[in-house]
Amino acid sequence: MSASERTRTIAVDYLARVEGEGSLTLVIEDGRAKEARLSIFEPPRFFEAFLRGRGYAEAPDITSRICGICPVAYITSACRAMEDALGIELGPELRALRRLFYCGEWIESHALHVFLLHAPDFLGYPDAVAMARDHRDWVAKGLAIKKAGNAIVALLGGREIHPVNTRVGGFYSAPSRAEIERLLPELRAGREHTRACLSWMATLPCPELERPYEFVALRSDDAYAIAEGRLVSSGGLDIEVRAYDAHFVEEQVSWSTALRSRIRGSGSYLCGPLARFNLSFDRLLPEVQGAARAAGLAVPCRNPFRSLLVRLVEILQAFEESIRIIEAYAPPPAPFVAPPAVRAGTGYGGSEAPRGFLFHRYTLDAEGTILDAKIVPPTSQNQLSIEEDLCALSPSLASMPHREATARAEQAVRNHDPCISCATHFLTLRVEEAPR
């Protein structure tokens, strides 16, 4: 057999639906991946650099512009880091409001992913518009779910995209009980839509792939972790968020402008819905656990394609929590907690964005000016695992026709990191045979 018959290169020139612009090169030799490179070639955005010299109160608004899909995650991690640096403690009412705010983002972001970006892959459609021709009712349910999440974010944040009602220590204004209770009919309807969609999508064909991930996520003693908790892993890690730098390292590779993360002394890890589900299944509400089991989900779940269902489970959890928070809502004594005093120091914050753990660290001077900033998004943390997923798929990709291999590669990447900014197309696949 000649070298050209044994070697196949799958080159993806433009990889969309990630946080930026990227490409993929997969070299398959004798039916297995010899090399996989996920190259992010978007120019650096320098958010950490231009945060330096800004006041501590500006960080949530500035960092929320990093992502139009999950601004609440950036706001929350930034706020928690600044509150850590300044010694601010939120009361139970404000913590509940912040959790409700975050639930809204989980609902709308996961719904976008599930119904508009990922479900078409499982049904063989090029996009959600084509899917809606045959499955109009399910797409309509998905849009109603997303709309309910947007309503939470709009009420608490002042608008749906890049909210403006948030600040270090809480909110600029808090809703009245009457205002917040108006959300309940839409949320209850969304909850029932989610239950129905989870049952339906559990019947869709799912590719087989088991991966030995090390899962990393926040875990809380008393709830399914979203905005608070310790950082744990399936490999035994259990640390405070402030210890992140001691256990994780970012590295630069020559083919990508994006930093990539590893566990120190180890290797890749996975954050996001699958990690949270595996590490905190026992923290889901009992009725949500039951819905997950009815959909065929069990711990451990190591098939990344099953993340489609896990996201629906998390939407259901977010609906259940949102309804309970609103039903028990009492306006906080004040919409925010002011810092005891502005002081020099370093603060650490982390929260669970829809895509996974989001870390922020800031160093302040005595006037509260930012001297240094570090932000580690889940996108960069999952890059290496995405490459390894594609390597694990390489035997099946090598034997597929061109169109089928392209579709499966798209589906594999979308398991982890879709992005609405490039939703009109995904990737272009080029197959090159080595010269004879």
C-alpha cells in the first residue's frame, strides 16, 4: 500500500461557531489521527490589557462585551472577583437575584445551542430553518424557551444583550414582587416545553463515542453550582477558586492566537454541561434527576454527543429554580452592597458559563484601579479536548464520504462550543491526498 493510500488530510479552512475565527487540520494515517490542530486565527482582542488602569467598578460592564451570548457569565465572574478583593458579602436576597439572573442566561443560551445550532445535526438538516419545515412545532417550542430566558435577563439586567443594571455588589435597582411575578406564566410554560423536548430529543440517533475526560466544574454543598462553589474535578481536585493558578496553566502554540489550558502535571480537561452533570448530578433537583433518567442519561456520561440532552436537563433545572426563587421572592433591603472600603488587593472570581467554568482574577491598587487582569474563558479550556475528540473520531471519519465526514466533524465541535456570530455557516472541508 502506498503512502497516499495510508494517509488522509482533512483540512478545515474556516471553522465557525467558536469564540472567534478558526480552522482545523486533521492528519489521518492508517485509519487513525496522527495530528490534530485547532487553529484560532482571530486577532487578539486585548481585553485583559485595556482593563489595566480602569476602575474596579468598570470591569463587569467592560468584560460583558467579550461575549454577546453569555454576558451574564462575564458580569458575574468579574463581580465576584471584585467583591472578593474588596471584602463585599452579599445577603441571601441578592444572591438569589444573581442566581435567577444567571438562570435566565442558561435558559436562553442553552436553548440557542440546542434548537438552532445542534439539533439540526442530529436530524440531518443543514440549519434550523430547514429543520423547521418538518419540525415546526419543536422549533417553536425552542424559541419560546429562549424567549423566557431572555425575559429574565431583560428584567434584571435592563436589556437582553449586554445588561446594564448590574454592578459590583449587586444591581443598580431591584424589581418589585409584582414585576418579577409577571415572569411566572412564561417560565411555567417554558418548563413544560423543556420536558416535552427532552423526551423527544432522547429518541434522536446519537453517534457512539466514549472519552476518558477529566471533568472540571464548580461544585456547591447545597445546590447545582452556577455562581458559587469550589472547583473540583473527576481526578480528585478540590480547591477554592482562588487556587486556580496553582493547578492550571495556559500555554501558547504556534498555530493559534488563543491560549490553551492544561491541568498542571497532567493534560487536557473538559468543562461545561457534561462536566457539571457528572460532578454534580446529586445536586440536581429530584424531579430534574428523574427527567434525566427518563431520557436515558446516567452518571458517568462520557459521550460528548449526549451533551445535547444534558443541556436540556440544565434548562429544566434553571426553569425549576427560577420559578422557586420568584415564588419565594422578597426584595432585598438595598439593591447593592457597597464595599467597606476601597483597598489594594487581589480578587478571584469564577462562575459556570453555559459553556463551562469562567475564571477572573484582578489586582487593584489602593484607589481601586486595576493593575492586572486575567480572564480564562471555557472556550480556551476546551480546545485541547475538542482536538482529542476529533482524534478519537478519526477512524470513522477516515472511512466516511466527504460530505458525511464534514457533517460529523461539525457535529463533534458543536458538542462543546457553538457561537451565534457565525451561525450562517460552519466549516469548509478539504481532503488532500499525499503526493504519490
